[in-house]
Amino acid sequence: MKKETGQEYTVALIAVGFGLLAGAVLMLVTGNNPLLGFFYLFSGGLMNIARIGNTLATATPLIFTGLSVAFAFKTGLFNIGAAGQMLIGGLCATALGLTLPWPKPLLLPVIVLAAALGGALWGLVPGWLKAKFNVHEVVCTIMMNWIAYWSVYYIVPAYFKGAYLETESRRIPEAASLKVDWLTRIFKGSYINLGFFIAIIAVMVIAYILERTTLGYELKAVGYNRDAAEYAGIQANRNIVLSMMIAGACAGLGGAAFYVGYASNMQIGVLPNQGFDGIAVALLGANSPWGVFMAAIFFGILHSGKGFMNAMTQVPPEIADSIIATIIYFAATSVLIERVRGQMQRRRQAQNKADLPLDSEAGLKENAGGAE
Amino acid sequence: MEYVVEMLKIRKEFPGVVANDNITLQLKPGEIHALLGENGAGKSTLMSILFGLYPPDQGTIKVRGQEVKISDPNVANDLGIGMVHQHFKLVHNFTVTENIMLGMEMTKGLVIDHKTAAERIRQLSQRYGLNVDPDAKIEDISVGMQQRVEIMKMLYRDAEVLIFDEPTSVLTPQEIQDLMAIMRNLVKEGKSIILITHKLKEIKAIADRCTVIRRGRLVGTVDVATTSEEELARMMVGREVSFAVEKTDRPPGDVVLKVENLSAYDNRRIMALKDFSLEVRSGEILGLAGVDGNGQTELVEVITGLRKAESGRVLLKGVDITGHSIRERIRMGIAHIPSDRHKHGLILDYTLQENMILKVYDQTPYAEKGLLNREAIAEYTNRLMTEFDVRAGQGASALARSLSGGNQQKAIVGREIDLNPELLLAVQPTRGLDVGAIEYIHRRIVEQRDKGKAVLLVSLELDEILNLADRIAVIYNGELVGLVDAKTTNEHEIGLMMAGGQRGETA
């Protein structure tokens, strides 16, 4: 039923292209060879199996948070709370990992589930406030981020204090980690863990919900046009709460992937960056689940390759961050890209009478308005 | 100078369709020239060419005898051609003056010179009888007044030729009268007007000549005074059109909808519906007449559950549904053709097929165990598209947004009638449709009645109500002012009641 994704991917690719171009200019300006810089940037992310593993491990939390933001967005909600949801998910996972002395096959599902529930709870509150009192979810999710931040700040030193440092938790036992031996061995000792596979499953589940189920139909209907959804008897409020819970659960899983997968303990006083990068990932991925997946992998490559680029050339790692920032910038201004593309297309059409919809009456009227 | 604008043998082709084929339109100075045609006949394409949005493939355009090439709308503006769009383009929190100046602000040093502009607007307003207050904010003035601001924009830019694109579609009967007076003033002052419309009555009332196009071809240009409405309709549709809806007498059955002492607020928390009672029986069409904004919207929304009743009850077939959810009411057999098709009727970013299942998406065969069945949905959509003549470039998977207004409306009407409801709430069901489509939809509404269903028809067009309804209720200021038998009443009597004049109950 979807038909516009092709165009959205093109916009994403153009954004990426502009981002890389801007990076090249920056490298030139700082007196470096951009080709060499890019060579080492991408080598750093992809040149051997261990680095690929690290790239995927870096991308994993981004897949989850990107999915979280994208999913909420489909229901017309802007979830800025992925960072907090991720923290709470991580906290639940860490707490259970440090408390339950269970064998790994039993413990892991419980941990993952707890992380999802924790995130869902952190999404439920803003969703409910939005549905019940029309409190704006942006304000509310930001507040929830700080509540999560300070909760971790209190709970970790109070109950799970590390052996040497007050500012971090104890290391989780091997049984509670998403890292597994066989995977670490395949990827030659990289950080990759089961979280990546959970992420792929999450992408598939979310894509399935959105495209194939009546639930997805309802959620998107509320997002596109709440009035029409209510007119059709869809309970908009219920869907808003549900959407925020599912979004929160995604981010919560991201917390598990990060704190008991990529890392093995929790530090206090940090709001995870991945929560906010998730917004960029969703934007670049055009809010579609597989788009998010690819965008997250791409960001993963940049993040894990920048250290190598720095080591091999004089290009500072900030360049990689600038490239990411530029890409986000261009993805955010995708409206502009689309408009320029549209203009170019129209000009072409005007010249060689190309592709115009059969039912041109409505389109013409709109064009007539735009050109006033 | 015989003609102020001449479009000669214009041809415009889009892939797979000839939108304009050898069309000639000649506008005399000081005349109101109607451009008549069904939705999709090519009116908008022709006007877009004149407005510089598309170059014609063949043909020439002359303005005041000179051959011109209108490459973009700015050229059109410079030539004195202005367009009053169907959907206004105004900044809502700006004043009238600010909106009119927008794009060509006069300055005094570094400051915008509001005063001179306002003065000029006042003068123009007086000269053409527009009665526009230059200092009012757009959000505070009525739709009719907003349209005048659009007209004023053109006058302010010294337009000599004004194109009106379906100007009456958003107006109340009174506002239509006012607009016609303004248009007469404009031509009296030497302006020339092209009026795009498919409403024959308006053409008869105001136009001097009329050019009719059908499926991209010129049918002819006629003198309005010597051509009857029937002839115009035949030219437009290409066959005989019956205006009177064929309707056999039949006794109404049991009460389907009963509204008891209903009161409800509007969006501004003002009591819009006051102690309103009404009954609609099976096998009858009850027409609700009234000037827009007298409580019709609120009444329909309370019946469908979109709005809360402050007091009173709504009963469907004897069951009190006042507290029921919207979904429950739909399942009990209430269908609703909403007045605002973009706000309530459609999800514009959904495809046509996704819109067609808006009320049945969770029912078999369209969904089973929470999963959508795309084949069944596409099949259902294709059936409705054929049955209700909904045309879309990419068929069932076209985005609702890409459909023309008429086709969007037909899609909604099709969806609601196909629910085969016990009670059909039809609010402005033929809004924006051409004669052919109106005829068809009227027939389907009468068919519902003949099947023994109840229909509540809310319309701002008195003709529609007089044609279709068995009984007519008139609403004024949220109160029922009269209930009459459609056979024994006339336009005059209803018009009086619509303005608030009381009349005893006779039906």
C-alpha cells in the first residue's frame, strides 16, 4: 500500500551525498586529502570482520532509538524521550542482571523483557498525559528524560555500587550479558552482541505492525488525521498511549542492547546520546523501519570509523561528527530537497510533456495556488 | 478592441490524455464570461495556461489584440490578469491591509506604509462596493469577506481581467447574492470576468456569455440570455439531464432517529443547539435547511457521537445511544457523509483503498485476526470506484490527496452509502460535484429511502433539499423554527424561516 518510499530514499541519499560533500570540503580546508580521509573513515568501520562487528554493535542502539522515534512519529507524536526510555530500559536490565542468579538462557529473555517494559512505562506516562490532558509530548518526554537521569543517579550508587567507583554500577555477570562467545569469536572479539539480532527482529515486527495489521492502520490514521480517525470510530486516545508505549519499549530494548550488550555496567550522570541520535536516524530513514535500519548502520560506520581516520591521517575526529551533523541537517531540510526535485521534474515535464497524473485537475489547482 | 483576452485553438496534452483540444475562448471587455464544464473537463487546465502555469502545445493567446507568451504567473499579473482562487491564500493573523500588500509592500523610508495602502483599499472598496474593513484581521472575518479580500488583492494589483475559480462553493446563499452584486459592480467599472463554475443557476443569474467544454473539447459558446438551463446542462454533460429527482410517494415507516430536547455547545463553548427535537422515519428523507452555522454541524456531530450532548437524548430505533461510542453507533447503522471532506471524510495521506475501508478496516473480509487483507481491500475499492465513478490516475492505490475534489466526494459518498445504513446523515453530499454526478448521488440517496432506510439530508442548497426531501425542517440559531411538507411548501416560505421567521408545525 505504500508507494512513496522510493522518493523518500532518494531524498535520504541526496542528504547523505551533501553530508559527505561538506565533509570533503572541511577536510580540504583543514589541509587534508578528502579521498584518503574517506578511505580511512570507511575502512575504520568496515575493513575487517572485527571492525564490522563493532560497527554493527554501535549501530544497534541507534536502530532501536531510531525505530522508537519513527514509530511514534507515524502516530503524529514526537518522541524526544528515547534517551530516558533507553536509560530506564538499561537500568531494569542491569538491576535484574545484578540481582537474579539465574542461568543465561533463562536470564536473558527476562532481562530483555524487563528492558522493554521499563521503556514502555516511560513512554506510557507522556502518552497518557497527552491523551488525557493534551500535555504536549515534547515537553513531557524531555521531563521524563531527566526523571530517568536522576533515578539512575540515585539508584545505581545506592543499590548497585561498583567495586571502585561511586559513579558506576558493578559489572554485570557474564550470564546477564547479551554478548555471547560464539558471536564474539566469529567477529574476532568485537562488541557485537545478541542485541543486533533483537534489533532486526524489532525492525521486522514494527514494519509488520505498520504495514499489515489493523493496529498499524489505526495508529497511522490517528497520526495522519486525528479528526478523520475519530470520525471512523477509532479511539485516538487509546492509540496515542499505545503508540508511545511501543515507542518506549523500542528505546528500552535499545537500553538493554547498550548497557548489558555493548557495555557491561552503567555510569551515572549521562543521558545516552543514542537517544537523540535516534531522531536523526528516524529522519534520515524517512520514518520507515527498514530505512531506520539502514540509516543506523550508516551512522554506525561513521561513528566507529572516525577513530581510525584520526589515527591514520591528520583529519580530526570532529570531521566525522561534522559529516553526521551535515547529513542530519540535509535530512531535516528534505522538504527543500524535495521541492527542488519537484521543480526540476516539472521543468522537464513542461519541456517534453512527460509524466503527469491522468487526474490532473486537482494537481493543477494546487500548482496554480503555489505559484501565486 | 473587440476582445480583451483571446485564447485561440489551444491544445494541451498530458501523457495519455488530451486536457484541452482546440479550445477557443474569447473574452469581451466588460463581460462576465462563464466557463462551464464537468469536473475534469479541462477548465482548470485552460485557466492554468492563461495564468502562465503551463505552456500550451498549440494555439495562441492574445491580450488586448497583442499576441503574448505567458511563461509564468508574474507575466499574467503584469498583463492585468488576476485569479481569485477557490481556496483562499491569506495569512490568518494578518490584517486585511497586510494581506493585500503582501508581496508589494509600499515603504516610507524603512517602514512599511500601512496608511497609504489602507487608504487605497478603502477607496477601491467604496468604488466596487466591496465593503472591506482594511484593519480587520482575517481570522475575525467571515468566509465571504475573506473572498472579497482575495478580490481586493487583484484590484489592488490593477487586474483588468479577473478569473473566479468556483467562487460560490464556499458561500452561503446570502453571500452568493452579495458576490453577484460585486461582480456586477466590477464589470460596470470596466473589468472583465471569467467565471469558472458548474452551477447553471449562477450562470443564468449573472453571466453574459458561456463557453462550454466537455472532455477537453469545446462544445460551444452561447449567449446566456437565450439559452435555457436545460440546454446548458445538455451541452455540459452530453445527454439529457433531469433536474427533478424521480421519487415515488411512499408512506414513511417507523421512527429510526429520534432526537429529544438536545442541547450542545459549539467549539467556542457557545450554546449552538438549543432544546432541539426531531424525528426521522424509515423510508423518508428529512431535509434540514438553514444558513450555514446555525447548529446543523453540531446536531450531526451529536448524532454521530463526535460531539457531546449537554442535555437531551438521541435514540436510534428506540435505543438510547446518547452515551454510545462512535464505533458503536456506526455498527448500529449510522453512516455519515461529512461536510468537510478533508477534515473528517478522508485521510489525505492514505491511499484511496485505505480510505475506502475507513469504517470497516477491522471487519472480515478486509481484516482477519488483526491482519489486513490487501486483496479483499483492493477488490472492494475497485468495485466502489466503478459503481460510483471515482476516477484516480493510479487507481485504488492513488493517494487520496491526488484526487480531484469531486472524485474525493464521490469516494466518500460511495463508502458511506455502501455501508447500507439504517440512518444516513448526508451533509452537503453533492458539494463540489458537477450535474452528472449530482444526479447520480441524488438517485442513490433516494434509493436508500426506497429501501426503507432513513435519511437526514443537511444542505445549504435549498434546491437540493426541495428536490430530495419528503419533509423539511428548518433550523435557525440552534432552534427548530419549522417543519413542513416538501410538497406543499416553496422556496420563499423556507427562505423566510431560514432567516428566523416562525411558522407553525404543519407536518
